[in-house]
Amino acid sequence: MPADRSVDHARAILVLGLPLIGSHVAQFALHVTDTIMLGWYGVVPLAAGVLGSSSFFVIFILGSGFAKAVMPMVANAQAQGDEVQVRRVTRMGLWLSILFGVLCYPIFWGSEAVLLALGQKPEVATLAQDYLRIAGAGMIPALLVMVLKSYLSALGRTQVVLWVTVAALPVNASLNWALIFGNWGAPEWGVSGAAIATVAVQVLSLLVLAVYAAALPALRRYQLFIRFWRPDWGAFAAVFRLGWPMGLTGLAESGLFQASALMMGWIGTVELAAHGIALEITALTFMVHVGLSNAVTVRTGRAQGAQDVAAVRLGAKVAIVMSLIFAGLTVVLFLAFATPMVSLFIDPAEPARDRILAVGTVLLACAALFQVADAMQVMALGLLAGVQDTRGPMVLATISYWLIGMPASYALAFPLGFGAVGLWLGLVVGLACAAASLMTRFWLRLPK
């Protein structure tokens, strides 16, 4: 029965996806913790932290394409019973991530000049560079963690991915409390303290996942780290070919939001702080769709490896319906509870509290408009990744975000005078175009 098969697909997606959703939510909660505590510390440190962390995230997303490529490739190889290929692509994903982390660090070191050239206020740019010089050292462990998470998720080991990320939350919060504010006898380092806490959590997470991947009896047959130093240029090239378009696709989307943060900085520090808060909230709910998308990538990759087109089609339909249901719930949440959610991020004694709250609640109302589009574009990317189609989606995403969304944001914000609200309405336009074009590509290219 089709209904029975749909239920089976929904159950399988949830079994695989719920731990991934929890992991993504917990991962993002680390950033939310940083934002909340920096918001208590001061408006300028908050603005610098938002600018620094978003800049780090843009470059991280570019480098994470290799980690993302590992997930469908491992799922496909496992479905074919090819244990050697599982090891090859994962190992070279680790290699590519290390190489990327080394090459990108100079960008972080000289970031103040770049931020000033982009029109940011000097006091914000200086603090953002302090943050990035420290946080940049965490790029390699952060990317390696993502590769190991992709590897373990593709093999169905999503529970450990969840619990490692959850365990990092109290560690991060404690380090932030000590190093941002100077509590428990620690030095008061403000924005730099938040960066140190982040790097420490990334290194700890990497150690735990690496030990798990190497020591778990069920995973020992993959011999992931044995003779790790040996190059495998065939697998290196394969992961690179699939991964670089995925990285650029992520860069196109995250770059759209980063550019909106830069333009928001032209409007004012209060608006930038409100923008950062609203983005934190919307991105937190977005993690649900990312988790479902990851689960669909694994499921689609396995079905593709088994040459089961019917399973690909039905699984895609079920996942889309599940994502749409959550998007509808999020719209209600953003419209009904905007004020209490935004106020959580602002110190009650902050003089600019009322202004930040007013701007933030309006931006969340704008965010309600793009929930369905945002859910559908990331779901389409997950499905396309599962069938290892990445170059075409990269082109469509770039057009949608940069040739449509970005000009719309700028035009609505400045020439048409809608300010912060105009910037966010432009994001709605770009995301809607991406969702429509990417979904169309998936369904048209899928065999009957």
C-alpha cells in the first residue's frame, strides 16, 4: 500500500533525522549562547560578535562543502557494500578540510581592514578582528568535526552526533561565563573570551568523535585513521568535484545573509544588533529543516546506490510534507511570540533595549514570510545532494541569491527607503526563487 510505504518512509526519516535535528539545534545553541552573553555584555561587543561569527560562518560554509560531499558518497558506497570506498572518501574529506583551514586563516588575521573597507564602524571592526583571529584557529577542528559527523550520519550513527553536540553546550556556556565576564577568577576578555570558548569546544568535540570513530568495534572494519597520511588522489579528486559546488552553494546563501548584515551595519549599530538577534532565532528553527534535509540526503544516497528510483521519489514527497508542516508551525511561533523571544537576548538594563526590541520584532514578522521558501530550498538541496547533483544547483542558487535576492534587498532598503525591513523582504525574494528553481530541477531530472 502506498500509504503504508509513506508511513515507513516517514518513520525512517524521523529515526535518522531527529538526532540530526537535535544535533543541529544544539550546535546552533552554542552560537545562541554566545549571542545572549555578548548581548548582556554590551551592544558594541554584541554587534562585533555578530559580525565576527557571521564572517567566520561564511568561510566555514565554503569549506564545509567537502564534509557535505562525504555524506551522500558514504551512503551510496555503503548501499553497494563497498567498505573501501567509505574509508577513501571520508579520509580525503578530512584531508581537504585541513588544507582549506590552513589556506583561509590569513583572511581572519587581516579582517579589520576588510570590514572597514566594507563600511563597518571602526570600534566594531576592531573587536570583530579580535574575535576572528582567535576563532579562525578553530576552522580546522570545526571542519573535521563536520566530516566525522557526515561519515557517522551516513552510517546511521546519528545518536553519537547528537550527544557530543549536546554535551558541548554546558562546556561552552561555562567557558563563556568565565571568559567574557571574568567570573570565577578568570580574566575578563569579552569578545575574545567568546572566541576562545568556541575553539575549545570544537577541539574537544573533534577528540571525542575521532576516538569514537576509531574505537567503536562496529566501525573498526573501515580503518578510518590507519595510514591516514597516505594520499588517495582518485578519492581526493572525487570528493573535491562533488564538494566544491556544495561549498559555493552554501556560500551563495550564507553570503546573502552576511551581505545583509554588512548593509544593516550601514543603517546603524542598533539595527545590526537586532538583525543578529532575529537571525539567531530564525536560524535556530531552520536547523530542523537542515536535519531533515541531511536525513533525506542519506536516504536518497542509499536508494540511489541500490538503484531504487521509486524509493527516492516517495521519500522526497514524504520529507517535503514533513518540512512544510514544521514551517507552518514556525510562522505561528514568529507572529505570536516575537517580543518575548527577542527580549531574551537583551540585557534589561541596556539603554537601547526598547529600540532593539522594536526592530527585532518587526524583522521576525518578515522572517515568517520566508519560512516555507527557506524550508523548500534546503530540502531541495538535500535531495539533489543525495543523487550527487551539485553543479547545476550551485548555478541556480547563485542566481537566486545574488542576481535576484541581493539587488532586491539593496533596492528595498535604500533607494526605496524601507530600511531594515526592506533588507529582509529582499531575502524573501531570493529564497523564494531558490526554492522554486531547485525543486523544479530535482523533479524534472529524476527518472520516472
